[in-house]
Amino acid sequence: MKTTLAVLALCACASGALAAAPECRAIDNANARLSCYDAAHPPKMEKPVISEKDPSRAAYKDPFSAEDARTNAKLKNICRGC
């Protein structure tokens, strides 16, 4: 039991050492230091921007517009203050 606990504790401590980032601060050359940081933390790719006026996109159709029109027509037929 003690051996199993010791092995688990050793594995838990070793995973932190394996995940350590490279020491980029110690590099004197600015270009080499920047390339070290870029290699350690690669930049995220940006998503392409979709414009609203893109002709390849279909025009937006409100799914509730027909329902609203029917409801408004029914409400106009209600007699108020007869």
C-alpha cells in the first residue's frame, strides 16, 4: 500500500516537470527569444470575417414574420369600445 502511494505521488510530481515551458528569458538575442516564445505558445489562427453584404449568403428570412402578420391581422379585427 505504501509503495503504491509513493509511486502515485512520484507520478503526480513528475507530470509537472514534464509540462514545464522552455526558459526563454535566459536567451540574450531578441530574435531568438521571440522565436522561443512563439514556439512555446503558437499564435491562434483568426477566423475569417464574414461580411453582411456577401452575395454568396442567402438573405435572412425571419421565421416568425408570417406568424406575426397573422396575429396582427386577427388583433385588428377585434372590436374595441363597441
